[in-house]
Amino acid sequence: MRRKINYSWNGEKFKIFLLIIFSVLMFSACATVPPVPPKPATIAVVLGGGGSKGFAHIGVLKVLEAQKIPIHMVVGTSAGSLVGSLYASGKSAFELQGIAMKMEKDAVIDYDWKVWKGGLIKGEKIEKFINTNVQNTPIEKLKIRYFAVAANAATGEEVVFARGNTGMAVHASCAVPGVFQPMKVGNSTYVDGGVVSPVAVDVARRNGADVVIAVDISGGINTDVPEGIMDSLKKSISIMYARIAEYQIKNADVVIRPNMKNIGSTDMEKFNEAMTEN
């Protein structure tokens, strides 16, 4: 019977908890009745969407690495797809931290002020940034199994990228409606995966994950009343993400919620705070 455990980001207690989980997994794997060989559990980490809050995923991965929790699968939505793709390429969490600390906003944000095409940001720089850092490795050849989640803008269906150009998959997954221009590939148009799957636990389950660690960075819903068009848009997206995520994480084994109360989805300057335990 699966037992879901909710856990907030909380220093030493969190580390002890992970050690207990890992011990239970190893015991379960070794307890198989002979002569059937023991089969280690397939552990997936599901990284949710949340804009600049996505830097918190790096802090979570650092703790998982420090406690030697093996990760066999990475599923990412929006900001989670960006961090997840770099991690799946074989980079350590500390290497990701180094990349984040050196990253300039202009390296991933390309505004298009001339023509309105459904968003202010083209998204091409994110695609280039990812492909450069994964050395143009396609998804199916990354070191860890990786899935990026986007949404089909025409049908509203969840789209899971499991093969092909890694940067393009991340670009599609990060195309927040009204902020990024929808991404077109052939006859299909994609928008941010958070529209349908902000914390895509079921994607991990469908692809063979035995244990799912879900990281929800939505931060819940604040009580601030939005002012202006952009504030209203951001608040609407936050509400949508939080409500759908609440439903999706019910199917996870472990749910980690970093404290994101003081960090907004566009607060890139707070990346260091997001990565730090709090």
C-alpha cells in the first residue's frame, strides 16, 4: 500500500527523513522471496512549475544528492523542465548552482516589443541556453531518463516530450501563456505544461516509477489583490497552478514544498534565496 508523505523544506529533519526513506527502499528491494532476484525501486523526482521559484529545485536536488538518494527518472514542467533537463544531462546539483549563480537574465529572456504574438518573450534564448549546456544531447540520450511536459494549445491535451531536441522541449514546457509566445513545431503549437500538469506525477507513474518524489514550488495562493493587467494574469496563473497541483500530488509518495512565500514567479534576483534551505 502506498503511503504519501508530505514534507516541508526543513533542514536536518528533512535529511533524516530522506535517510529513512532510502533505508526502507533498500530493505524492500532485498526482501523479495527467492528465487526471484531483487529489483531495486525506480525512483523519480517530479519538478513542478513556478517561474523563478524553480531555483528551489536545485536546493532540493542538493539534499537528495547529499543523502545519496538515487534518481532514475526526472519529470519536469515549466521551470522544473529547465532544471530537470540540466540535471538529467549528468550535471550535479552543485554544478547547477554554479550555472544559476553565473546566469544573466539576458541569457534566457528575449523580449519581442515589435509584434504581439501572444506573449512578450520569444523563448528562443531558453532553447539555446539548454542545448548549449547539454551539449546538444537529445532527450533520449541524456544520462537520466527525462520527460518534459507541455500543453497542446489547440486541444488542451498534455504533451510529454521523451525524445528529440532537449532545448525545444524545455522551450515548449516553459511557454507561459501571455508571457511567452506559444511555441510552434510543425503543425502543432505548445504552451506551458503547467496549464495541464504543473506537478506531473502521473507522467512518472505511467513510465514505470515505483517511488515518486514530487516537488511543489507553487507556494500556495497568497491573499494579495492583483493590481493591473499583468498582476491579474500572474495571479490567475498562480491560482490555476496551485489548484491543479493540489490534485496531482495526491498520487506521489513524497511531497516536498519549499518555502516560497516571499518569492514571486518573476523574482529572478532572488535565485540564491530560492536555492537555500529555509
